[in-house]
Amino acid sequence: MGRKFFVGGNWKCNGTIDEVKKIVNLLNDGKVPSQDCVEVVVSPPYVFLPLVKSSLRPDFHVAAQNCWVKKGGAFTGEVSAEMLKNLEVPWVILGHSERRALLGETNEFVGDKVAYALSQGLKVIACVGETLEQREAGSTVDVVAAQTKAIAEKVKDWTNIVLAYEPVWAIGTGKVASPAQAQEVHCELRKWLHANTSPEVAAKTRIIYGGSVNGANSKELAGQPDLDGFLVGGASLKPEFIDIINAAE
Ligand code: G2H
């Protein structure tokens, strides 16, 4: 069963209006495979979402980098799933390790966020991944399974979820997981989905890799059988993002 390759660009907390316009121009001019072959979603900071959405080529889509765990209200500084829907932002990234680590987002909280965002009609890029200490202790699979379980406990329909495996030790460090290391965890995650959700969910859910992906390493990573795309940080702000999208072919 074919899983369409997915490339997300996570711009994180970067950019000025001029820089954002330059990145959008670069994306709009890039030669990439058709939408039938690859789905491209870029995630600027909230404040630039309307600008990017209105100027981005129509075959690329936008994602927010986070949203609130439930309906909006008296939650200073938060942005609700309803607001994203109102702005016609189709995707949201949830559970990124930077938020888990810096803002204390627990597995359960991320699971609640994923469920609420889906209930409001958003599509979700849900992130999981282990720290270096956890990897060295041999608990990688337990950690990502627990993170995925917290989502599976709250969600029945996985149609609108892309699962992003992002080993924390590879994020922004230049230390990319080897294709074999990535494939091993992706395969374990798919086995977990098979055993704990359904064979259909396991076969259909895209599991993408994130952590120091760049134009040079993307092609070999993309060749791994259980790797269905990328969530790209630093390199999504550079011309090589186009090369990464082209790794889909
Ligand atoms: C992991 C990734 C994007 P980078 O966070 O989500 O960032 O490619 O900079 O490691």
C-alpha cells in the first residue's frame, strides 16, 4: 500500500518578514516532483502564517508549530485549534521535543493535544523521540512506544496523523541518525502500531524522520523502507530544502 512521501519544513522560531518572503520565493521557484508523489508542508512561526499561506505556491501547504490543548479562552499566549481552522491552516506540529523538554509537555498532554486538534479538523504531525541518555540506556523503543501509546489512547482514527520520529540527540546537532538507525526505529514504531492500533493503521500511517536532515543525507535516508518522509528544521530555511523534497523520487 503506497504511502505518499511527506516533507515538512519546521522553521522553528526564526525569520523576519524579509527573510520569510525570500524563503517563500525560493520554494515557489523550486522544481519538485508533483503532488501525486510528495506532500510538502512548511511551518513558519504563527505570526507569519497568513503571509506564507497567501504567497506560497498552491501545491505546498502550511502547518502551525503548536496549538492549545482544548478550546480557546482565558489562556494567555496560546493559539487554539479553532483559530488555526478559522485561518484555514490545515496542519499543526504537536509534541516537538523542544516543547516537551523546554515547556514540560508530557506524553499525556501531547496525546490530549493531538486528539483535540484532530477533533477540530486539523491534520497533525505528532513528534516522538528519545534523548541520548535514553538511547544509551537501551530504552529507545520503550520511550517512543510510550509516547505513541499516549496518542493512541486518545485517538481512534489515524488518517490525519503523520508520526515524526525525531531522536533528540540528532536535532540541530548535525548528528543525523544513520539510515539503519532510523529504519530500525521506524520499523519498531510500525510494529507497535500494528500490534496496538490495527494492521491498516500500521500500513497506512506515514512515519517521517527528523534530526539534522540535509540535502546530502536525505536521499539515502529516503531509501529506507519504513521511512516515509522528513521533518526538516535548519535545512528547511535554505535552498537545499528543494533537494530534500526531491529525495522523494
Ligand atoms: C528536528 C528538526 C526539525 P533539525 O527538530 O523538526 O530540526 O533538522 O534542525 O535537526
